[in-house]
Amino acid sequence: MLVSGMAWYHRICMKAAPGLRLPVSTAILACLLLLPRPSMASTTGALSGVVSDQDGTPIVGASVMVDGTQFGAMTNGSGEYYIARLAPGTYSITARMVGMSPVTMQGVSIVSDQTTTLDVELSAEAVGTT
């Protein structure tokens, strides 16, 4: 049965504190604060790191993809990337850059409420053979 605003206020708040007269908005807020709330804990984790070359120089514009998902990111001017909202689990991560050999890391674990750090080193790709 749907209870109107004032009836709800009277039924819940006034019976709980009969001698206390509060403005309706204050009483409603106080009652809402007493309602059970879902947990504020996150159910996802994140992945971050730096993509660099063999000399340790950051690579700008490399792509880092979580294989089998739509999640991924490109590195910024410092070679850093950040991929948020990953469900907990074990993933394969692939980093790519034009002119460099792609690298895939297997078994990367993502944990809820944590950021996993994964730095990647790419090497120059052989252009041709003689």
C-alpha cells in the first residue's frame, strides 16, 4: 500500500519521537539516514603502468589492451596508462606501438579496490631481413 508523504512522516517519524516536532524535510532526512545502505566497497580494480623502450625511454601513444574485453588505454606523454573498472580476475594484457614488436603478458591479476601495476618494455621491430 502506498502511503502519502505526510502519512508516512507521521507513521514513521512521529511515532518514533512523539514529543519532537521537526520540519518535514529534516524528519525525512533523519529517517532516510537510518535506512540500510548498500556497501560502498568497489567491485572492480584497475591496471596502470608505464610503457617504455629498451633504453627506458617512455613511449607516447602506445596502446595497452585487456585481451578479450573492450578495455584499454593509450599512453600519455610520460608513457603512463591507466585502465579502470576491470572485474576481478586474471587477464592477458597486450601492449603495441607502430614500429615495435607487440608484447603480451599472461596471468595478470586484477583485485577489487586495488590498482595492479604492470610496466611494459617494447623493442624495435625488425623491418626486413637480408
